[in-house]
Amino acid sequence: MIEVILNTLIKTQIPTDFFARDCSEVAKALLGKVIRVNYRMTILSVQIIETEAYYVNEKASHASLGYTKKRRALFMPPGTIYMYYSRAGDSLNVSCLGDGNAVLIKSGIVYQDRYSGHDAIAIMQQLNPPRNGIGHREVKKLCSGQTLLCRSLGLTVPAWDARQFNKNFFISDVDYVPDKISCTPRLGIPCGRDEHLLLRFVDHSHYQYATPSRWKIK
DNA sequence: CCGACGATAGTT
DNA sequence: ACTATCGTCGGT
């Protein structure tokens, strides 16, 4: 049953060479694409609405800290999943063209189409309950943050870091093109005393569900 | 072993 | 502006 759906759905997967270009291009092109996760035989779907491009030579990037086993995925072929844990949550990245360059998936919105499991939303809410444990998160805000998105999809470092996308976790092209993309050159990720320029891309029509910009632009 | 520190998220 | 939260890293 689910296998049949997965076999059909996998045909919509973006090709690996999608990631074999400049990470800013990849970050922009990922907006509107849909993350698919087979979570215990239910397909969870989230449309990407916000990304950030991280270059190896930016001191704000993990790759700039150099190669370690932990960060090896950043130096693996384009399309390799890099996950890390920080601030009590997992984050999802994908390596791009050039050693150390990658894109961070920053936020998304729950996506429903004929492939999404009918109980997908209930499962995502269960995976990502409110901090105080009372009630449930608003569906629209389930994935409005890099760690919230991973939580809602059950994506973790041990399960996916340094792995390739496969039939249980991949990104679909849903033939959607953002009307308008905000590219926010963002100053202010603190790294010691320095400030660094980051490229943040947001699908403007879903701006309200992107992460609030906490860093001031000078 | 221990303390500091996040590519955060939510509350005051 | 403040802080819960926890894996990673670097210093003893």
C-alpha cells in the first residue's frame, strides 16, 4: 500500500545534481520544494519556505571550523545530508557544490496533497508538542524554525547525519514557483566579535511563518 | 569531570 | 531582555 505510493512519489524527487551548484542558487531553488518523510508508514510532507546559504569561508559556518568526523557531511558530495544538534534541537542541512558549502533548511509549512498521509498532521503535532506540554501547536507554526521542522518530521542526527536521501526521506518537486523571494543579506550572526553576512531566502507569500529576524541589519 | 557555548524558540 | 535545554568541545 504505502510502498506503492512511495514508488510513485519517488519519481517526483529532485535529482542529486540539483545540489551540485552554488549554495545560494540551491537555497533559492529549494523554496517551494516539499520534504517527504516516511514516518512509520505515514508520509509527512512539509513545503520549504525559508533557507540560508552557508559558505565554507564564512566564519559563521560550521565548515569554517574545519574537517572533523562530526562535520564530515559538509565535505561529502553535493546532496549529502548534514545534521547537527544545538540549542536543544536538531537542524537539517544539505551539502552543495564545493567542499564545506551547504544550505540550512530554516522553516517550512505543513503541505498536503494526494500523497500526504491523512493523519500526517496529527502525527507531526504529536512529534512536536508545545514546550509546556499543554494542547498542541498551531498547524501553521509547526515548522516555523529549523529545529521545529526537524522535530515535526522526526528527523534526528543519529538517523540521518552524513547519509544520502532515499525513499524514506527525500525532497519532491511539486511544480510550485514562489511568486516573490526575499533575499535578505543578514548581518549579525555573532561569531566572537565579528559579524558575518548570511544569505537568507524566504518565499514572500509565506513570510509570516518564517523565523522572526532577530538579527539587526546595519 | 566540568563549565561554556551555540546557525534556537518562546515568554516577559 | 531573558532563559530552558542538551550535545559538543576544550580545559582541568
